[in-house]
Amino acid sequence: MIVARLKAQNFSYRMKNAKSVLALMAVAMLCSQLFAQTGALKKGDKLYEQMVYPGAIRQYERGLGQSQDLRAAERLADAYVQVSNFTMAEKWYAKVVTMKGAAPVNLMHYGMMLKTNGKYAEARDWFNKYLQTGENPSAAARLITSCDFAVEARKDSTRYQISPEPCNSKGSEFGPVLFQQGFMMVAEAHTGGRRILNQRNNNSFYDVYYAERNPSKKSGVKVKRLKGQVNRKYHEGPVALSKDQSKLYFTRSNYVKNRKGRNPMQQSKLKIFTADYSRGKWKHVESLAFNSENYGCGHPALSADGNTLVFSSDIPGGFGGTDLYVCQREGSTWGTPMNLGSAINTDGDEQFPYLHANGTLFFASTGHAGFGGFDIFAARKSGDRWSDVVNGGYGLNSAKDDFTITWLPGKSMGYFASNRTGDDNIYMFKRQMRVNGVIVDRQTNQPISGATVSLLDASNQETKYVTDAQGRFSHQAEWGKEYLVTASKDQYLQLRERLNTNDVSPMEDLSKTLSMEHDLILSVSGQVTDAATKQPITDAQVRVVATDDRSFPTDGQGNYYAELESDQEYAVIVRKPGFIPQVFYFSTEGKRKSEEFKFNAPLIAGNAALVQGRTVENESRMPIAMVHVRAYSMLNQKETSAALSRKDGRFWEIIVDPKSDPILIGSKAGYFAARAEMPGLDSTSKDMLIDVTIGMVPYEIGALVKIIYYDYNKSDIRKLASRDLQEIVYFLEDNTEASVELRSYTDSRGGAPYNEQLSQRRADAAVGYISSQGISSKRLSSKGFGESNLVNKCADNVECTDEEHSANRRTEIRITKLN
């Protein structure tokens, strides 16, 4: 019945399916095509075009008993849809699809009737046949998806308790909105009947009523029409109320000052009006400014603060059918309506919005995946984006039309309307919400089975569960409540977290993944002893370094102990004046079980310097990890100790003997090697601690890496030059793809032939040093150029100091290619 009344308003509040509009379009195209038909069919056509569907049905049934007329059969099927007789509509569409010349769209119409009657598997087959025609693949695919959704979602039939309201009559009731001791609603005549809708469907026009809870009445409710100026000659409703219930927003046929408004096309569009409550009556009816004669606006919904209005409209330029629009209050008026966009609106119809106090938007739609006809959906807004639209689920929604929902404050229950039994009726519903949790290991993200989970509500009611093999638990909850969740299991720290069901829509479950952390006991311990005497060393300084830095002495037995953090890189440094320090490196990264790291430190008597520092990018000063930091004795010509810098660039390096003339070099693939200065290194001092920073520079092909210098008339490698060459050695060790070229020169003194020989000897000496450290000679090329490339004015017969001449006695080292 509802479609017929809405067609009379020239605005499809609620269409059983998109088929009705398409069928009427087909009728319009065919109306000029006249052909022989029986008198009954002609009468049926006339009544159909006048929207007198009951009469049209009688005539078509009579005429089609004698004729197989495709157009008449299509119209008869549609007429049954308009009077909500979906069983007969299905029967006639089943005949239409077998008739010669039937348009492909009838495959979709038949499928929609099957779906409306809950025959989802059959409906899917017909939607798939329609898909194969290629006429409207997006609509066909959407309907197939909707059938799949309905089959799966119908399995959960325990979520809702549904009961009809005592206000229901043999006519239609829908659009409940809480008011005073009951609710307002839209209904046909409840007081002996009013005007009949031109015999089109034998239904009354709609008025707005107040259903008041009245225990003294046999039915428990007293129904009465709103007093005042809201109800008039044609349709009124649905409605919305301000929070203080003093202002009413309501839908009405375009009827103002006792006359029906029409646009140039003789259409009368729906509009939204307001009325004020005064002394039991609704007065001062006014039309909202955005109403138009060219499109309909209806189904107002108001936010709790009264500043946001959502409504349904067929404003041109939407997504199809009717869309939802929103506008904001601007002083005493409303701003420009804005379409809610594709996240909400579809090529179907979106109508009957409702704004929950927590900001959730509820609405009815034929375009989102549902069970059939209109379903109720919900969506929440975060910033400028709407969340995924959620179907209210089976029980609340059915294969028929389900629409106009309102919620009781702070409850997971309320009212809605449905025509699941044939007429539009109002039902009370209560939704069983669930808190669905998964307990996982914080480090591995793997589920934790066998954990004991407790949920405690505000009334101190506690419920306990044990997680299954997938770490899951599920609790029957109430929307609007907060729960304290406690989870415990051996080897894990107890978890305590609050879950608030207000964080989701009352139509959704609260799903949460909760992480438990291992009760890890990570520690480091050991004993510090004299390596020679085996006796414990008391008061040795133990330094444990990770993100933090702790120092403490050993006890009377030389023992030390410290608890550690997980997922850290550690260094333990043990020092005692008169002894050579020891450093131990280890990591707790990835440790998921308790563990004690044991490092005993037998200290050797002697003097040593402990060098600590950082490796950084030279320009940005950002830390560089995995840099080889090596101590090299120039006295003994050997590496004495080495370490890798950590993620934060820090390192600790032991210089065993300051008397060994040590150098400190950092090297890493992709970088030039870099030598660190060690200020304060004194071979006479004891127990020194030196801080350094090694700045690393990315290497480039062709770059001049080093210049080493020579004494006059000699090719021996100076002490300083050997330090530079050791950098080249470490560079080549870490950058195995690199080769270097060594070009040697002399000053201008002496003959040119002699100088060429001398420069070659110098080049060979530099190559010899590098090769002696294990670098392949294939990666080294060298050549002497004599006095051919002076760097200053000191040519033949030019008087220069020896210092000026020394600048020309050199070998230049460059990176020349990559192997």
C-alpha cells in the first residue's frame, strides 16, 4: 500500500524496488502504441494510468484470462507491487519473463519479487541472467551481492527481540518519534476514517498522531491526531522533533493556505515544514527556505543539538532515486543542502534518516546490500568521512520493507516500522549487542588461547570467559555501558582495559583486539675477578648501556646483577683502575621468554684506555649503524680490537695499550673510511675514558680520497702516511666493489728522468703497503708522473722553501671505477 500513497505525492518515499520507476518509463514510451485488446484490458489501462490499482488489477485479471498481452501483464505485475501483494506480483512476473518480446529488465523485476518474498537463491539466478544481458551490469552485480549477503546474514537470527506495538491498526502506521509519554507516528485514519485517496488504493491520507502510553486503556495506548495546524487535507509525516520537543519538523504534500501547490509540469512536490508547540497545539506552520516546486524534500531528521538537519530529496544531480542531504543551522535559517555523497547514497533510494544522540546516522535504503525492499542501515562520521554502511541485520530487517527507526535514550532498543506482515506496522525492538574480543601476544601478534577474561560492568556484575584456540571471547552486552576487561595467563602481565560500547553505533558489535605483554624477566649478571689471582674484585664499576645508561659497583663477592628491557641492544662495560676494561655486547631483541645473560669478567692488570663514541653522517649528524670501528696499532702494525656501532650509532672500543700508538678508524660499505682523533690519549695515564665522534661521508667515484706525502728524495712511507693508507685498506675491505688509482709525483728538484723513477717508486711503496694488508693488487693501479703536475709555483729555477717543495712530493689516491 505504501507505494501507491507515495506516488500520489510525486516523491517516492519508499519504493519496493527500482522496477516500478522503470516500468512506468516503459509505459510512457509505449503509450502511443495502440493495438487490439479486449474491453477489460482497455479499462485496466485507463485505471492503471489513473493509479487506481485495485480496479486496474480486476480488469487486467479478467482481460488476461482471454489474452496473452505483454504490456498488460507487465502492468498487472506492477499494480500488484503498488498494493503490496508481492505474492501475486511474483506470479505475474514469472509469466512476463516467458512472454515473447519481454524486455531484459523484466528478469530483474522478477528477481526482485523473488527476493522480496525471501527466495534469495532463486532471485540470485534471475539477477545473474539479467547480468548476462549486459543491460545494467552494475545494478545486476549489486543485486547478486545483496542476495549473497542476505543468505549469509540470515543465519544470525538471535540478535533481535521484536514485538508489535498496540497502536497498530488494519491501516498503516510508521515513522515513530519519541514524544512525551509515548511517540508520534504517521498513520491512516484511526478515528473513523477521513478522506479516501481517490480510490487509487482505498487507503486514507496520512496524518500525524500521538500514541500515548495509557495503562488504563485495554490496549495500553491512546491514539489521537495532533491538534493544531499540522494535519490538513493531504499527506503529513514523517516528522522530527527538537530536543526540547517544542518545534516540529514534518513532511507534507505541497498544501499551503488550503490549496495544493503545483509546478509548471502540474506536479505537487513534498516539502518540509515547521510548527511550534503551544498549549497542547501545533501552530505557526512555516515552509523551510530550501523547499522547491521542482523537487521534493521530506523525512526530516534533527541532530541532538538542533544544528544539523538531514532529509531525503530527489534534487537533480544526485546518485539516483532519492538521496540523503544535510544542511547546517545558520542563525535562524538553514544553509545550503549538501548531498551526503557516495558513501551513503546509491543508485537506489535512501530515505527515512534518523540521527542518534551519539552521531550515528540511521536510514533506510534499497541500494545497499540487504534482505529485500527497504532495509535499515547505519553509518558514523569521522572528520569528513563516513564509515562503511552497516546493515542492521536479520530480525530488524526482513525481505519486506523495514524503515523509520528511533532509539530509546541510552538503550539498545527502540521502535521501527515494517510491512513484513502485509501492512506498515510499528514494532518495538531490542538488540542483543556483543563485545567480541581477541587476545593476542603484543610482540608476535599471535592469539593467546586459554587466557582468563573477566568483564565487569558499572553495577559490579562480573562475567568470566576463557579464550578459545583463536584467542577469542564473546560477551552479550548492552549498548551505552562501559566494561572493565581483565585478562590473565601464566607468563603474561595482567591486562586491564576499559571498553565503552558508546564507541560504536548501537547497531554494531564492539570488536576489539587486546594485547598482552609477556611477563619477561630479562637480566644480566656475572662475577668480576682478577684474572691472575682468581679472586673477586669488589667495587668494580659495571655500566649497563642501552637506551638508558646505568652504573653500579660489584658487591663484596665481585658479583653484579641488573634487570633489562626487551627489544634493546646492550653493552656491559666492566672497569677497575689498574685493570684492562672488558666490554660485552648482546641484545634482547625478539626475546619472548625470560632469560638471564651471564658475563663473567676476569680482568687483566694493566693500563688501558676505553674509547666510546658515536658514528654519524658527517653533514646531518644523524646516527649510522653497523659501522666497523677498529683500533689499529701503528707500533705493532696490527688491529688490536674492533666493534660495530649500534642502531643509535654508539660504540665502545678498547685501546689495549696507549703506548702502541693506536689509531681509531670507522668504515662501512657506501662510505669513505674515517679516522677519529683521540684527544687526551696519554700513555702515562691510567683508566682513561675517551669520547669520540666519527663522521662518515658517502663515497663517490672519481673522488680524491687521500693525499700522502714523502720526505725529500725518498719513497719510504711516513708514519702519518701509513695512518692514511690504513684508512684506504679498511675502505677497500668494506667496499669490495671499489678500486683505487694511486698517482705519485715529485718536486721539481733533480732531473726529470730521475724524478719519474722516484715517483714510480713512491707509487709502488703505497701499493705495497695496501697489498700487505690483504687487498688484491688487481684493485690497485699506480703510476709515477715525476714533476709533471706541480701544485704550486715551485718549478725549475724558482726559489722555494722546503715546505713549499714538500707539497709536490705526494701520492694522490682516487676511486676510479667499480668492479
